[in-house]
Amino acid sequence: MARLGLIRWDSEKNSMPHVQITLLKGRSIEVKRKIASRITDVLHEEAGTAKEGISISFVEVDRESYARGGVLMADKK
């Protein structure tokens, strides 16, 4: 379970994109490396953004702190 949101990018003001990814705890550092690399590549290729200017943050939440459809993930099987 993960949520991806592009926070902001304004090419006229020369600001760079920041991507925040919210996901349930438990992904390995290697998985996060791969995700960060692929998202950076896509933004670089499609938006023409310098890779150095792209930032990505991972926000990990416990199953007890994330609900979908009104049901905590901890309560889902």
C-alpha cells in the first residue's frame, strides 16, 4: 500500500519538484532506493528537470495509523 503525490513544481519560478510517498512500514532500503531512482529518472526524462534538483521523501506509517474506506489497515487481513 503506497500513496504517491507530487507536491509542487513551478518551472517559471525555477523551483524543483518534491515527491512525497506515503506507505506502510516494512519496505527495505533497497526497495526505496529503486523507487527513488525510477521516479527521479521519470521526472528528469519527462519534465526536463535536473536530477540533482529532484527530492523525494518517504513517509512510513504503522498499520494502526492508516485507514482506507473507514477501516484501519491493522484490521484488514
